[in-house]
Amino acid sequence: MNAQECAWSVDQVAALMELPFNDLLYRAHGVHRENFDPHVVQLSTLLSVKTGGCPEDCAYCPQSRRYETGVEEGTEALEVVVESARIAKQNGATRFCMGAAWRSPKDRDLKLIAEMVSSVKGLGLQTCATLGMLKEGQAECLREAGLDYYNHNLDTSPEFYGQVITTRVYQDRLETLGRVRAAGINVCCGGIVGMGESRRDRAGLISQLASLTPYPESVPINNLVQVKGTPLEGAESLDPFEFVRVIAAARITMPKSFVRLSAGRAELGEGIQALCYFAGANSIFYGEKLLTTGNPEAQADRALMKRLDLVALE
């Protein structure tokens, strides 16, 4: 999958993000209302089905074997995954995402993942997986198992990318997205902000996402969770209002996507999350754990949604 020429240029997205804050939110909220019920939020739950031991050097990731972060390597049994999915559904989630810390899955790995996908699908949940780069034929295998969405983030702008990751290039990510799209699987693709990038880099990420053909059905926006032992430990925190600007820009440039508040939501606080909902966020990762970093508990999420008169997508 390649970026479409001139769909949303970096300059155009940067200009959006430089609008006066209230003007930007007003515009984003209008786009949101035109395409979605502004009171409805889609709930997803994410489970790490294979944790740790990844050979990549992503500077934000505690699952890399290159860093001492205390994360232990392990794989969940099929029955544990199915039970976790059952609990997620009982708690109101409509999509269950399975994450594995691989650079790229081996074909033998896909056999177990395919069992997990088909079993979770059998519970009546939408299924999503994030397994790293996919080789030819692997996306088709996942589709046959019943996979609805594949997550593979671009992470940041092409210009800033090399300061965060050196073990794979940007084009590798685009090629995996192309294989997913060609296999007929929905694309879940977003990035991380707060890694020391500039506002123009954040605009560059949104430009890349919005210029994919078509743009992703789901766009997770992560606020960096600093983990001890990773190279980005100690990075300067992003101004939370800047995070809201990213959400608004994503909503304007990808009007029909589900824009998801993902990792780092707890650090934003309830007031900023409320602004994000107004700016067009309409999906959250919901539950007690988000891979290996903390996520607000489901009860707290439900309480905030009630106070904001938001309801879960059924």
C-alpha cells in the first residue's frame, strides 16, 4: 500500500494543527457529527498473546529483547485467550485484538493465531491481530481464519522514523499494509506521539495515514508511555492539548475512520479525554491491560462515559 499523492499534504495537515484551538475543535466536531453519532464509542480490548523477546529496536517498546525492562517472554494458551475474549465481551467490548511481539510471524506461528482468531470470532466478537510484518500469503491465511482487522502502525512520520526504529524501514510497514488490504482485511493503522517529534512530524504521520488508499478503517493514536529501560525513558512529555490537536486532525482528514484513544490514555486525565471525544475520538482500548502497559480499568472508563453521556457501540 502506497501513499496517495496529494490526498492530504504535510503542509495541509500542519495548517490544520496550527488553527486556533477552539476553531480546530469546532471543525473536527462538525466532521465527526456528519459521519458518526457523537455519543457512541466503540470498545476494543487488547490482549498480548505472545509477550517479549522481540528482536526489533523500537525505542518505545518494553518488549524488545534489546532492553532491560523486566518483561518476561511467554505465549498464552488458546483457552486463556478465549476466556479473556469472553470476559471482554461481557464487559461490553465488540472487538478483541491479539498482539504478538514478533518481527514477523513464522508460518507455524500462524497456525496457533488462526485457531485463536477463529475461536474468538465464534464468540461473536470482531477480531484484530497485530503480529509484525506479514509475508506473502500470510494475510490470506488470517483472513480465512476469520480475521476482521489487522493492526500495523506507521508509528511516526517518515522523516522522524529513523530516530525511533532502525531494524525495519518505513516501506516495510507500507508493504505489510498493502498485503493486508489486498487480502480483504480491514486496516488498523496509527502511530505514537510524544517521542520527541516536532508538530510537523505529527502532521507528517497524519498525512501518511490519510493518504493511504483507502485510509485505515481504524486509527489508533497512542500517547507515549515511558517505560524504564527503554531509550525513550525520560523523554519530554507531550503537551496534552497537542495530543487533542492530533486527534482533531485525524478526524478531519479521515472522516469515516474510528479514531481510537490507545496507550497513554491514563496519563492524559479525564478532562483531556473528554476533549478528545469532542474532537472526534470514538473508540478506546478498554480493559485493565494494554499489552504490557497500564490502561484505565473498565469500571473507570464506564464511569467517565456515563458522566459524558456517552454509550458503547453495540
